[in-house]
Amino acid sequence: MVIIPTINQLLLLLFEAKHLHLLTTGRENDQPIRIPFALFDIITGEMAAIYALSGLHSNIKPYYAEVYLFDSALFGMSYIPMMYLIANQKPKRLGSAHPSMAPHQAFMGSDKKWFFVAVGNDRHWSKLCDVLNLSQLKEDPRFRTNNDRVRNRDELSNILQQIFYNKSRNEWINLLEKSGVPVAPVYDIEEVFKDPYANLLVFEMEHEILGKIKQLKEPGIINNNEPISQIPPPLLGEDTDEIKKAFSKKA
């Protein structure tokens, strides 16, 4: 049975789809945090592209597909809806922390720059304790296993953060990398494009009004070649007439 929402319901669904992520962002007892880009719009567009491509190879004719923003948003939240449906576990708002691993979150160094520590197992935990000279925590009943650490996440996070204030972000990254503890810097946008790899994803093209502009390459490689768009961003209304003509021919 197909349920067709009313206009008002559609508008509400659109709003909810845009903000479903607010269920899980931010910290407990604080305001939610909006993802600053259109994540669910992108997921919806990608699903539409997948269905369109599958239609090319389908034996079902005519092949007609619809993709909805709300459905895609719920689907795009991955394991979070499944945890509720299967185990009745409601998502908690944990900031940068992981719901089932600890410590697995961002910490701040003495230079007020953030870095992400991802302890995924007890071996990583043991190595982290050694680097921080906190060997006593290995056998502390509050933190001995991952389940213990998840249960006492806030207490553990406070202990670690006080230690991490003693050195800069890069100092900690160097120490932790050498010890085999998964760690990565949390970059601001300027630092992202100073990264040698990220810089390889940038190319220049000519724009009719702006002259030379920088653009990002499309992700992925096709037949060992990078797919690079040679068409600059359109001016306002630039392609309106062409699109209208294309649709009028199909009609």
C-alpha cells in the first residue's frame, strides 16, 4: 500500500528530514548542533542516481522510481535507527564520542587545537595508557574493558583531557602515532587545503566573469583517469532557455 502525504505533511516531512540528525548531535542537556551542509539532500540525490542507473539494466518497463528526502534521511542514519528498532536503544547526544567505543572522541591540546583519538580495542587502550603514563588505569575496574570505559565515558574523558592539555596537538599526534594509537588532527578549512593530499584535489578553470577560479575534482577514478568537470558553475539563469527547450521537445 502506497501512502501519499498531503502538502502540509510533505512540508513537515521535509523539515524533519533536514533535522533528523539533531537527534544525535551536540551534547546531552545542551542544544543540538546542525550539520552545516546538506547531507540528506546529497544522500537522496545519490539514491536517485543509483535507481536511475539500475533502471538502465532492468527488465521492468516502464521503469519509474521516486526517492523521498525523509526516507533517505532515515536510511542515511545507518545503524542508529536499527539500534532502536532491534534493541529499543535510543540515541544519546555524545558530542564527538562514539556510542559503543571509548575513548573514541576529540580532545584539545595545549595550543587549543583539536585532535581525534580512536581507541578501538583493549590493545589500543593499553598503548594509550603507556604513552600518557597512566598504566594504573589499565587495571582500574572503571576502565578495564571497553564496556567499562563506555559506561564511565565522562569520567574517563575528563581524566584524559587534563593530560592532553599538557602538550600541543602535533606533539600528541607524533607520540600517539609512534605508539600505534589511532589519532588524527581535526583541521579547520585552511588546514585542510594545506594538506598535500587535499591540495591534489584542487584544480583551476576559467570562469566567464571571475576569471581563474579553483574547483574540487570529483571523487574517484574512472579507467585510471580523474573525472574533472570542465564546465564552470553556471551564471544565474544561464541555462534556463536550453532546459525549457529540452523539456518542450520531450513533451
